[in-house]
Amino acid sequence: MPDTRNRIRFFVCLWVLIFGVCVPASAFQESVDKTIGVRFGDKDLITDATLEQLRTRGIQFIEIPHTTSDRELERIAASGLEIWVNTKLSYLTPTRIAQEQAEMELLVDLVHRRFESFSNYRGLILSEYSAFYTDEVLFFVQELAAQAPSVTPYIRSGFPVDDAQIRVIRTAGSGETQADVIQITSSHFEEEIIQWLEDDSTIPLIPVDVFLGWMDQSSPDWETSFSAFAAGSDLVLPRSQNVPASPDFNWPVFVLLGLWISLAVHVRTEPTYRGLLFRYFTGNRFFVDDIMQYRDRSVTHGVFLIIQHAVFAGLIAVLCAYVFISEAGLSAFFDVVPSFLFPGKTYASFFIVVGLMVFLVELIGLLWLYVPSRSLRHVSQVLSLYSWNLHLNFVIVTAAVTAFYAGFSSVTILVLTILFVLNWYMSFNLTAWWAAKYQMERSSSYLGYTIGIHTVVSLGTVSSIFFFPSVLETLELVLRL
């Protein structure tokens, strides 16, 4: 009997061990719910077919602008999808808040009241890409959140925001920081997108056109995976076997190559060009004497270099824009700058606008040097003295383009940009100094009219940024986004 009792006790203990430990660890373990959202922009149509496709692919919520029509809201309510409403308050700075605080508070109040009656109204995006690193903006957003206590407050940011009360939507890849929601764009690589979609700890937010593009153009396995996900399965996406697409057309490289070709053609077709170039950098005093004695009368050299310099300036500007301004910062920049000044809201616009502006400033500088001078009697003289120093642009900008595509640090691009600006600045001052040396009288007055005023204007232009808080705050926001 003792043996029988011991065996019974053994089997009872074994059963309790199996049922109490193994079963809860497997059969009763709760699975983690994965949440995925889709974002509708101002121009995206919200149709029944689109909402049904999102719902049957496992999408739980959608972000919509506060201007969404009543008819579209009825469709959303019928679909059962949760909605996050975007107030479209973007690029806020302390100065802008001080000027428009009452209007923005009224907007948030009206938006919240309009959507409050919807049972599937869950979130309110209070602001996008604003200066959340300042106490004034962060405190203002907290005040806006208090106006809508029944929903979850969100902000969209490109950098870390330390606020436990407000959840953060950040652009995927914009810094190593924790975020409640990851915003995916079409510019991200497939492997990154799959990682964010499959990770249960992240909430991806996908533009509706990007998501529908996946369903229509991607591998059919993606649509199957999302359909299975909607039915309750884990989201597992297949990796594409396609060869990665080639990079975008690197047009700055071809522009730079064209500039070098134009230099080679000019050297080949102008017999005196090579000799003058050698003399400028090895015997500058004799070069200046040849120009002032009117021994070299060519206007072509100067015009050629002035145009080249404007193109180089455009290249430097677009490289700096690529390096220091993110896509969110680019949107913030074009939100402030008058639209008629730029042909489009792209990085290439910097190349066009800066190039034209520099060319205009060069013409003003040449007139500034030529008109009050008594020693510069011919246009070719001021053109030659002013422009030949700009040959250094070939070295500086080539180094900048090479550093950009080689992945050098932003400091390298910044240093080369500063050298480019200083070289241009010295071209004006050197021309004025040489012209004054050959002026028999009133040379001091000429230097004051040229170098003196030029220095004051340059310093005043740079320092004026610090006297206008709104400009400084916007510039900081554009660079930090």
C-alpha cells in the first residue's frame, strides 16, 4: 500500500506541475495585439472602397485632416475604423504662438467639438514639426491637450520630446529616440518597413497612397499577409528577391562635370587663357599690371567665370540643403518663404534660386566697383580683376560634391561652404584694393566706398538675423527638424 500511495502522490504532483507551469505558459498566454494605422492627407479621397480595403487588411485606425467633409465622416463611421484628427497646426515657434495663440486655441476647440460626438474618435494631433524643444511651445501644446481631455493627444515631431502626457509620432529614421507611433514614408527601404510593420512594440502609420500601392503593385504575398493579419494571424511579410533599385539621378555630379568641361573648352579655344591663369596664381602683381595697363582686353574670360560662379553657388546651396535640411525642415522652410520666390518645393529649387540671386549680386558688385573708380576705365578690367580669383571654386566645389557623395561628415560640407563664401567675399575686396592702388588720388575715399561699405553691409546682413526673433526661431526649427 505505501508504494501505491507514493505512486499516486508522484503522479498527482507531476500533473499539477505540468498543468500549473506548462499550460499557463502556452495555452493561456495572451498574444500581443499589433496596431497599424493609415494617414489621409488633404488631397486624398476617402471612399467606401478604400475604407473597406483598409479594414479587410487589418488597419485599425486612420489619420484624417480636420477639414474632412461630413459625407466622408459618415463613411468612416460606417467602416468602424478609429480616427485620429489632425489640426494642421504646423511649424509653431514661440513668436508665432505669441501672435496667434487665441486663434489656434479656438481652432482646437472647434475641431474637438466637431468630432467629439463620433464614437470612434480616439486621437487628436495637436501640432506637427514645431519647436517642441522650447518650453513655450511645449507648454502651449499641453494647454491645447487640456481642451480635449476625452481623447489621446499626439504631436508629430522629428526629434525627441520629453513629455509623458503627450504621445509622439515621429518620422521613421529621424533620430534614435523612443516614440509611440512610427510614420513610414515611401523613401524608406523595404527591410526597414518590414521591421517596423512586424515589430509588436511599434505602431506604424502609413500614408494611404503608399499602403494602397503595396496592395496593388507589390508582391501578391504582401496582400495575402495583410489579409491573414486582419483575420487574426501574426503579420509576417515576405522579403523581396528583386535587385535593389538604382539610386536617383545624381544631377549635381553632372552639373559639376559640365563646368569642368566648359573650362577645358575655354582653355582650348582661348590661346591666352592658360598663360593668364598661370600668371594670376604665380605672378599676381604682373597679372594685375597687365589688366590695369589694358594689355588683356578680353571680356569673355570674366563673363565666363561670373556665370560659372553662379552655378557653383547653386551647387553649394543644394548640397547644404541636402545635408542640413530634412524633408520636414524643407516643408517648414517653404511654409514661411513666399511661394513666388521658389519654382517648386524641392531641393533643386535652392540650386535655381541661389544661382540667380548670386548672379544678380555679382552684377551689383561689379557696378559698385566700376562706377566710383577712376582707374577702372573699361568693363574688361573690373571683370578680370573680380573674376579670376573665382577659379578656386573649381577646387572647393569639387571637394564639396566629392565629400557629399562619399558620405563625409556635415562639418566638411560646412567648412567648404564657408571657404566658398570667403573666396567670393575676397574677390570684391581684392578688386577694390588693386583698383585703389592704381588710382592717383582719392584712393582712401574709394576704399571707403567699396571695402568699407561692403564690410558694413556684409556684417549687418549676418547680424540682422539675431535682431529678428521670428527669423532666428524659424531658421533653428528648419535646421533641427
